[in-house]
Amino acid sequence: MMAAAAETPEAAATGGPTSIQKLLFSNEFGLVVLVLLAFLVFGGMLPGYTSPFSLFAMGRQIGIDTMIGLAMMAVIVTGGLDLSVGAIGVSSAMAFGWLVEHQGLPLALAIPGALVFGGLLGAINGYAVVRSGVHSFIITLASMSIFFGVMIFLTKAEAFRGLPPEVAAFGRLRLATGTSVLLAVSLATCIALSVFYRFTILGRRMLAAGANARAAEVSGVRTGRVFVACHALTGALAAAAGLMLTARTGAAVPSMAGQLGQDWLLPAFLAPVLGGTLLSGGRVAVVGTLLGAAFVNVITSGLLQLRIGEFWIQACLGLMLLAAVLADRGRHLILRRRGLI
Amino acid sequence: MTNALLRFALPAVAATLISGAAAADSGTKVALVPGGPHPYFAAWEQAGKDAVKDFGLGAADYRVPQKWELATQSQLLESLLSQGYNSFLIFPGDAVGTTPVVQEIVDNGGQALALAGCLKDPTPALFCMGTDVGRSAYLGTKELIKAMGGKGRIAHFTGFLVDPNTQLRIDAVQKAADETNGAVKVVQVIADIDAPQPAEEKINAYLAAHGSEVDGIVTTAWVPAVTAANALRKIGDKRIKMVGIDHDQVVLQAIKDGFVNGTMLQNPYGQGYVGSYVLDKLRSGCTLKADAPWKSNALTKKFVDSGTVFVDASEVDTYVDAMRGITKTLKADFDKDFLSCK
Amino acid sequence: MGNRFTRAFDNDWIGPALVSLIAVVVISIFQPSFLSSFNILVLLSAIAVNMLIALGQLVIIAVGQMNLALGSIGGLVAISFAAMMELWHLPAPVAVLGGLAIGVAAGAASGFVIARTGISAFIITLAGLQIFKGINLGITEAQPFYGIPQVVKDFGNLAMAGPIPWLVLPMVLAALGMWALFNRLRIGRFILAIGGNRNAAELSGIDLNATVIWAHALSGLLAAIAGMMLVARLQIGHPAIGEDWLISSFAAPVIGGAVLSGGHVSVAGTFFGVVIIAIITQALVLFAIDPFVVQIVLGGLILWAVGINRLREVRVARARA
């Protein structure tokens, strides 16, 4: 699936690149090649890498990281950022825990409840950004503190450990092919979002508003409302990621995203950026986000098993992010020079 | 470029060969995994190495998650399982949250013990071995009260709130104070300061504001013990009595110099050493006795105390021997009361 | 009539200074020991370190960017500083120079990549954050370095005179230096110009690349100083140094009137921002308030400060229109 963006006039004028060329030069294809390459290299070197358990664990982590990445992607569309995705994710997961353990709600109600909660927190961010006109970086820097602080204050930093066993069972569930059900959930979400951004009015308005807010405003799009909707979507997706982590852990733990939720920042940016979502907004690469998360996890699992020293993995991830953005910039330059984009 | 390739390829090939060889002689491969980086667990590394030497294990490796985060530890454990480790000594990142990954270890043919911190029952971990932190905090507070002359006000500095041991310690200190029927009160508990910067800020702020109103300090976590010892030394105070924990050289020196009254030693070395021993025995056909003298604590009914001892100025120089003595006793106890081998 | 009153607050630092004063007065009414010699020493030590951190971010805010790697540069320098003294037995002054060099190099590297590739500073410094933190972890394996020489420990803990700690010395020098930078030196004016209006700055002949690299190198230098001050104060080289700098590095400048899009900063305002944050953090311990309330208060402070800045911006725009 290609990134949803308008074709450039130059491409149309020169007859444009052929579909095959577009596919081969696309970010997604490059990522697929990289993921397969890394997988083959590590699989060849390490006996335990391709074991069913290893693949299952990797797939599960990819599922979780993809959802985190999708959450950030939804707000990058607006050209802004949301530093509070981790805080929203944890808070929603804790809300879920509270609903189930203290209010006795059945899972069928508590899960949508947590998603709505996350969406509300996101909407608060969106509203604050739109009304104040201040950059989303600083608004979400503040809201990250506030959401996390209130959550810790209310829960006294205690985890909800008495969740029904179905929750942990879901985290361990394997589908027929041996893949984690969490990966399947993320895959389904990717498909749903691709459809959303391409075929629904709201989705297309989000892209338009993100690409050029003034032009969109002039053509009748209520950009303010659209941006709030983007932030709400981010919040809901962050909540989904928090729920997935809760399923994997079997408990709603306040430290699941680190202090203030900042541990989610790297995967939240790495996956979409690797996948081709532009930070300037207006363009999403949904499947790219999944591929980006896949690439990061394939490499991380391999490095962990290679006993390079788990302490060097962070540095490697940073270098990967740097290499990804540089390569993307280089790729754009080359392709533009050749008139292919 | 070739250098890097060689550097990666050689260990990888070696690893493949070794794991192949390990499968051949089905050695016990132990992984000692703390909850995150922390000086307390440093002794596990040496304990593992000594266990390999003394008991002929396939491996006993100390692997540390990069940070105190549950997901990081779970990911490391899963990776170690994929790498062929079959016996795990784990300090749980969370008393309940680590159980699913332990279940996965057991489902895949491995075995695990909770070490230095317990998992909440029901759990597939075989049992939990660690300091009875409640008892240790209780005894330490009692020693502090003795040093204070039986009355006064105590401040309690302790560790991470996400550490399953912290609440046990808070309750134990309170219990010891309650037993004085009002003569001794716990006036403040500062938790979540098991890291240098917050410990420094909070402890100094506290001493600055309330230092004159408090008569004794009990610390039940490594970093606050070090920071409080330094703080008392900095303000030159010998009036406030203090009982610390663990064996950081700063604390031991402060005991010698009179700023700190004593410390509660734990036994990280013994935990790692005897833990590896027990797992190896269990893999080679021994079983746990059904009527073994398990203790209970707030989290689990299958608990073994790895030992604790109060050390004051007169015993400070021989503390290593004290710990070795406890370890020997622990192993002997296991052979006698817990393991039944044919 | 309301105008004359509110216009007094158009100056960046008056508001925060007043708030600091009121806070000190209120707190010392409830807790007289707040003004004790020891407590002032503790408070000034915290302010000194946090001011360096805030200044490190301030220079990047001035140029219209953000430096997420500030804390990790500080942490990397901190452990390197400790390692140089413990492992290589370098004398403290040499190790200090080494630490400064690392900070400048790390900052300049970030700045270079940002300037030459045109990729957003957010992403580049996010990558830098991971890389520097990763190198830190790789070297230390999460264990601190202990062998800090006595002279360094004394610098971090003893007082110059009365309740004023030695740590205040680097802070005063850095603050004066930064004030001079923005108000007297050409490079400072270039930085503000780029932050204010990038295109206009470029058209008026300012070398964008060189200035950005300078700004980031300076930011790295300030982070390095802060990291080494912390090693002196904590008396160990702990790899976790720098991990919690993100929020406060932005909060203080914002409270002090800095505009995030760049071009307008206030060193004095930042100072009082640091003071407010330090006082509040200490007060929460003094009154035994739930420690997590700190996070909420910091977040609220940022919003409040941003709101006020925004109101002023709007009022100025309206007055001009």
C-alpha cells in the first residue's frame, strides 16, 4: 500500500514513473528488503533465532511497537508531536485495571472504556493545542507530566494485579500459524487505518489539514476540529497499546512505559519515521510503520541473542534512527533529481 | 569492515558450537537476571562464576536488563530462553507481572526460582529465596531503637515503590516501632529514592528541614543508606543514630567512623551461589521434599530465608566471613531439609 | 489603568521573581527551618546545577530548535569525567577539560548533522539522545564509578562562605557568560536572529550552518558542566545522571519567558524559573506532600507560563495592529 499523498505535477507531466518503479523505489519495499535481509542474516548465525518461541516473542513485540508507532503517526499527520503517548497509554491501562478490578466491569465494557478514556485524554491535548496556538511539543510536554502525575497520585503507584486470567491468556495466545494474536490485532488496525486515511472523509481531511492547514481551511475544512480528532485518535491508539502491554504482562503496572511514559518515545518515532511518515505532516505510511517496527525488533532480537551486550542496543537503535532519516533524505534527493517524485 | 565482520562472526560461530556442545552434554545453563542495574546484584556475577567452577555447570551467567523496567526484563528473559538457557534465577521486575514470562519459561521446558524478591502465589516459579526483608527491616529497626535508648522519632528511607520488597519493609519498620507502645514513632517515610539524584535531594532536604526533630534513621535500601551516611558525615552529626543496609564501602567506613551505628547485611552472594546449586541438582534428578520447612511471607508460601545479620563497628572488618558462614549454612540446610536425591 | 500594572509584567523576569519571593516568604512562615543555613546551602546547590541545565536548553530554544539530547550528553560527560579520574588517574583539572571537550564535541556533532542535512532538530537530537545514552550504558554497564578525588567531592559539597556553596561559582560565570552572549556578542545576536526569522537572518548574510553548530556546541558545553557538577555533588559518576533533565530543562526557560519558536529569551527570567522549580520541589519534601505531586505541579507550571507568554504575544500583536 502506497503512502497516501497527491501525485506531483512533474511526475504527471513527464508521464510519471511506472507503477513497478514506484513500488520498487518506495520506502515500504526498501524496508521489506531490509527486514528480510536482517532476518536471514541473524537466522543463519543464531540457532535459537528462528525457534517457534523466538518468532512468537518477536512477533508479539512487533505488534506492540507497531501500535505505539501508529499512535504517534496519527499526530505526525498534523505536523505536530505528542510526547504524552506513553503517559496516555499507561493511564488508560490503569483505568482499565480500575474498571475491571474495582468496578467489576466485564472485559467487553472495560476495553472500549479504556479506549474512550485514551481518546478523551488525546482530545484534551488537541483542544489545548488548537485553542492556545502553542506548539504541540510544549503542550504535550506539560500534559505528559500532568497525566502521569495524576495517574500515579490516584493509584499510589500500585499495580492492578487481580485482573481476570483471560487478559494474560490473550497475551500468550497463538494463532494457527504460531504468530501472536497481538501482532494480528496490530495488522488489522493497520488495514483499518489505511482504509480510513484513503477512503473516509475525515481521514482525507486529516491529511489535507496536515499538509497545508491554510489551504484546507479555505476549502472549507474545519482544521481546528480535525486536529482535535487527530489527537483523539492518537490517544485511543495509545490506549490500545497500553492494553496490549497489559495483556502481555498480565497486570496493569504503572511503570510499563517508564518514568512519565518517556520510554515509548523512541519506538513511537522510530517506527513511523522509518516507515516513511513525514514529520512535516500531510502524509502517512501506515504499513511502513508496521515494517519499521518489524525492522527495529528483528535487529534488537538479533543483537540481544548475539550477546553483543544488551547495553549497546540503545546506541544501535539511535544510530538506526539517524541512518534511517539520513537515508530517507538521500533517497528523496536522488529521486527528485531523477524526476521520479 | 572485515574486522567488524570477524568480531561478530567469530563469537557467533563459537556460540553456535558451544550451544551445540551444551546440548550434547545437557549441561545446566543458569541465567541470573536482576530487575535492573543495581549495585546489590553485583555479587551475583561472582557467585555464578564460582558455582560453575565448584559444581561443573554448563554456564551461570549474570545478565542485566538495561533499565528497571518490566518489559525490558521480560524481553531479556525471552531472549535468554531462545538462546538455550534452561535455569533461571530471577529478581521479579514485578511481583505479578513477571509471572507470565516465567510461565513461558516453564512451558518451554525450563525452570525458575525467584531470587531476592518473590513472585506472588500462584506462580510457576519453584520457590522464592531471599532475605526475609520484613524480618531484616524489623531487626534493624529494633537495633536502632536500642541505640536510641528506647525512645524518640525515626525517619525511614527506602527503595523503589515498584520493588515488591518495599511495602514489606515499610510495614516491618512500623511494626517494630509500634511494639514500643508509643515510645518510638515513625515520623516520616521517604520511598522511591533508590537512585542517587532523588536520594540526594530528598534526604538533604529532609535533614535540612527536620534534622533537629529526628533521633534515628533507618534505611532499607542500598542507595539511601549510602546517601544518608554521607549526609550525616557532611553535617558532622553523631547525635542521630542510623542503621543502614547492605555492605557499600561508604556505609562500612561510616560505621567505623561512628556516624552510622550498624548495617543489616543481606546475602546476595549466597543467593546466587546456592540458587545455581539447587537448580542444577533439580535438573539432575533431585526433587524438592514435600514436607520441606518452607516459610511464608506476604507474597508466597514457599519461601527460604537466605540469611541476614546485623553488623556494628566491632564486626565491620570481618563481615565477609560472616556472609560466607551464612552461605555455607544455607547450602547445608538445602541438602538436609529441602532436596531429596536418589 | 490596568495597563500600567500589567505592563510592569511585560518584563520577563519580574513575574517569576515576585513569585519566588512570595513562595519563600510563605514557606518560611510555615517552616522556619527553610531559611536555615544548611537548607539554603542545599537549595543553592540544586539551583546551581539546574541553572546550567536550563541554560543549555535556553541557547537551543533561542535558535528556534530543541535539544532532546541535553541530558544524555550531560550523563555521558559525567561518567567519562569520573572514569578519567578513576581508571586513568588523571588529575581533576585535566579530567574537567576532557569532560568539556566531550560535551562540545557531542553538541557540535548534533549541530553539524542538523545544519547540513536540514532534518529537524527534534529527530536528530532524539537519535543523539539514544546514541549518547547507549554509549554511556555500554561503558558503565549501568554501574557507577566510585573513585572521585576528595577535591572534587569538596567542591560539590562545601561552602565558599556561609551558606553559599562552591557550586554557585560555575553557575554565576555561566549565567553572566550567557547574558553577555545574547546582549553583547555578535554570535548571540545571530542565534536570536535565526530563531526569530530564519529567512530574514539568511538574507542578511548570517551563516546559518556555522551559527547552529556553535549553538549546539555551546549547549553541549553547558550540559557537560552540569554533569560534572552533579558528579561532584553526588560524589559518584552515576550513569543515570541526565535522565530526568528533559522537563526541567524546558520548564525553567519557559517560565522565564522564552518563546519556543525562538528569537526571544531571558537569562534572568530563566534564573527565577529555576528558583521557583527548586523551591517547589523542596517544599514538597518539607511538607511531606506526595512526591508525585511534583510532576503535576511542573506540568501545570509549564502550561501556566506558556499561557502567560502567549497572552503577552497576543496583546503585543493586537497593540501593533
